[in-house]
Amino acid sequence: MAERQGDLGRRIEQRRTELGLTREEVAFRAGMAPGYLAHLEEHSTAAPDSGTLLRLAGALRTSLTELGGGLVDLPPGIGHAARAPRLSELAEQECRRLLSTHGVGRLAVSTEQAPVVVPVNYSVVDDAIVFRTQPGSVPAEGIGHEVAFEVDRVDDALSQGWSVLVRGPADTVTDPDDVRRLAEGAYSTPWAGGERDVWVRIEIATLTGRRIDVW
């Protein structure tokens, strides 16, 4: 029986993937064998010493605290601003690349009481945002209306990040073939759990983005 991947392994793999690095590249930067890095990523019983974790955090351009999950209950962006930040607008092609194919984004809808923003697990299919929800839920209130959808990434270790904003109409996906295709190709079930069988599609009418880099 294959051993279960641990929390440390998932964070290492996720950060490595975000940076677009192979195991070999990270192992070289951290001064360790690729096989040992694979062991850290794949085995929950892996217990590296503090020196190994420090080198690994440096190779992944993050902090020991973030690598160890110490910031999981804190909002992103708690670090200090960089000394020479640069704010720039993103081209549409870069926005689409960052929006990518799946993840967690924030849906903004206007309800009868007030505007509300909620997180949803989403995918990009046929150049549109799609996600699942429940009838009568806050995300479902956006159906038939213009909504906003935002995704972002904040790198606390480097005080930089990006955000992408989508605006467009939200509609229910009702065609049985389309629903089946979306369900079969979904990257993940909704993290919130429960019966969420209403598929919502957001047409990308406008797409903008910004990035904060450091000089």
C-alpha cells in the first residue's frame, strides 16, 4: 500500500509547482538529492531536520513558517511591503494564463440585502468560469445577473503578488451533455462538501489584472 502524502509534502509540491520548478531544480538549489526531495513530498513520515527545512524554504523562495503551515489560519499579505514595489497592469493573455484552469476564486454578487463576496472552487472551460453550487445559496443568487469573479496570489515571503478580475453574466448550465462533461472533467469536488449539483457559467465579458513586483 502506498504511503499517504503528508502536509509538508503537499506544501513543498504546491510551492514547487507554483514556481514552475522540477524536483531536480529544487533539489539542486537546496543541496540535496532529488530522491530525498521525492521522499519528503511523498511520505507523511518524513521528518527533515531544521537545517534541511531552512535550505528547502530558501530554494522555494518562502519562509519556514509558511512551509510548515503556520500561516494557514491567517489572511494572506501579513508581511511588510517591499522597499521598491512596482504595480503594473497585466495584458489579457497573461490574465488568462494566471486564471488558468482551476483553483479557488472569489465570487461577488448583489443580493437583496447587500453585495456579498464568497469563495468557490472553479474551473475554466470553453473560455468561461464554471463552478458548482446549491439552489438558494449566495452564489446561486448571481444567476441571471452580472457578477464579478476574482482570483489572486500573494507571496508573503517576497511581498509581491497578482490579481485577476473577471466581469460578466452568470447563467445556469442545463444541457445534460454539458453538465456531464463538466462533472467528468472537474479538477476537484467543492471543498465545502454537500450536494452541489447546480453548475454556473460566467461569461468572460471583461478581463483585467494587476501585479506587484519588486525592483
